[in-house]
Amino acid sequence: MISVVQRVSSARVDVDGHTVGEIGTGLLVLLCAEQGDTQAEGDKLLAKILKLRIFGDAQGKMNRSVQDLDGQGTQGGLLIVSQFTLAADVRSGNRPSFTAAAAPDEGLRLYDAFVVAARHHHGVVQTGVFAADMQVSLVNDGPVTIPLRMPPQL
């Protein structure tokens, strides 16, 4: 699975002019399932995202995760958005190929499993709409943008 994690002070997803997911401070997680991915890989990716120390502590050092933003147990939000275009292959030509992305039914199954697990392990979880034409708005804090892949590529 591939994800791009962005530290945000706010983020929102709109579909057909209606807001379907919105968070304040937290992480925007763009998520793509690839062919051959498993739910176990999604679980490992989620664990990494939840523990990723990219929020500042009292000294401004990136030392806190989304789960301990204020140091008193208050969690930041997760906005999880499906994005099959993360599987783009542009090695040949100028038009991306998305053949590495999981088939839509498998992608949906893995996306849904990721969201269910996120809601089980984290208090504030919002989502986009799988396969919809979404407009994503965000204020990237830092900016901090981290690409992650599970299993990691060597």
C-alpha cells in the first residue's frame, strides 16, 4: 500500500459541492492499494501513521504523533482519502499507467478495512468517498509531507 501523509492544520473533502469529511489539526492520509496488497500490510501502514512523530513538542522538535498532539491525550484528526493515482507509473511516455493499482473492488475492500481499523485505534477519523470525484482542500502545516509504502521498497 502507498500513502502520502500530510500534517495539516485543517483539511476537507467535498463531493458534488457537499463536505463529506473534515478535520482540524491532524493528518491527511492519501491512500492507494496496489495489486497484491493485503489487509496485514494496511494494518502495518496504519500503525506507522499513528506513531509517526511529526508534530512539534514544547521545544518545537518533531516528537509527537497524531495520537498525542497536546501531550494530554487529545488526538488530532485523520482524514483518509482514497487515491489510486499514487500507483501511477510514468517511466514510459507522458501518460500515467495505473495498472499497478488494485482492481476497484479489491481497492475498496482494502480501503474500507483500513478505515475500520483506523476508527478502532483512533478517536477522530473522517473519510472521502471511494472512487468519487473529490475536491480536497488543506492547509499543509510546515509543510510536512511524508510518503510511506508498506511493505517498504528497497
